[in-house]
Amino acid sequence: MKHNELADQLPAGWDLNFDDHAIEVVDQKGAPILQVIQDGDYDIYINTVTSNGPNGLAILKGSKVSFRRKDSLSPQDLPTPIFKYPSGSNRGVRHG
């Protein structure tokens, strides 16, 4: 990322939204895959879902790290979306 833009293209159907204090990437189902959140001058929080082998996922959500099989992932395992999508018509618009 450079100046809130990705150097490479996102996979088909994925989206990116941001404001002055957060950046979020969601997959084609709208599930947050990456969130970087600035809270105040010194605190930065990162939530992410990354591949952990061919069938596994590593999930960093808040202060917890968990590991799940892709086929057992539930919405409760994922971070709550920050922004509304699609980003083209909702640039920087947060939920509620």
C-alpha cells in the first residue's frame, strides 16, 4: 500500500475502502480480510485473515489469534466490517 492505494490489483470481486483513520479490504463475499485502524496518535490495530496452508486460515481479530479450517469458518470468526460497500459509491462511509 502507498497513499491508501494498492500497488497491485485486488482479486476479482474484492473491494477496498478507507478514511483518514482506517483501511479495509473485503473479499467477494464482503468479509473483511484486512483492517488497519489508527486509534489516537499512538495506537494502531490490525485485524486480518490469512492463509495457513491449503485448507487453513489464521485469524487475527482484536487481541486474539485463532486458526480455522476454511470449511469451518463462520461469520463470528471474522472482524466486523468497518465500511459500507461498494466503495465507489460509499468512499469512506462507515457502518452505523
